[in-house]
Amino acid sequence: MFLGTPEFKFSPYGRGRFKLSVGFCAQVGRYRAYVPNGAITNGASIPLIFWPILSPYDPEWFLASVVHDALVGEFDDPISVIDVVTGAERQLSWKESAQFMRELMKCLKASKWKRHLFYHAIMLKRRIR
């Protein structure tokens, strides 16, 4: 679930990158992530050849991609999540971050096959890196 309304603006951080001008929260289960204003994202890192069928800026996954970029520190230092039950703060692993994104995509009404496609693509990207 998303808390707050994020706002984006084009920024001079390179082609296809956006700078968040208003931060927002996303919560999955007991973990809440706050993506601060000033966070940088490129949306979903989808190869150009697939853009006709999977736009990196599609509403079904764009916000989830922003959260994932922040969780793994794609362009900045990684953010932590807060356990809303205990108040403890911690960073998620790559796999946990991918699972967090998949659940957020569910909130955004992305189809099951797209959620699984993104999850496995993220896990493959980690192996390649």
C-alpha cells in the first residue's frame, strides 16, 4: 500500500532519470519504506527493445520501481525499512527488495504474470551484476 502522493520532475541526472520532489511511504506487511524527496529513479530498468510492450513508466509498476530503486540504492545510498510492529529499522536484502516490489505491483493491479516477470528479471539482474 502507498501512503502519500509522490510527485516527480525531470532532472539533470541523465537521460530517463527522475528526481522525486515529494517523498512518500510504501508498506508491505509489517515493513514500511519511506522514499525521501530528492530520490533519483529511472523507473523500471527495461531494455529498450521491450518498451513497446513493457514501458518503464507504466503505472502498473512505476511507483514500485521507484521504491525498489531506493531500497537497493540504485542511484543513492539504500534506504532502510521500519518494522511497524517493533519500530526496528533495517535494510532489506536484494531478494527481499524484489519481493517488496512484487507485492507493491499487486497493490498497483499489475497482472500476476507481470509481477512474476519483474521479480525474476530483478533476480537475474543481481546474478549478472
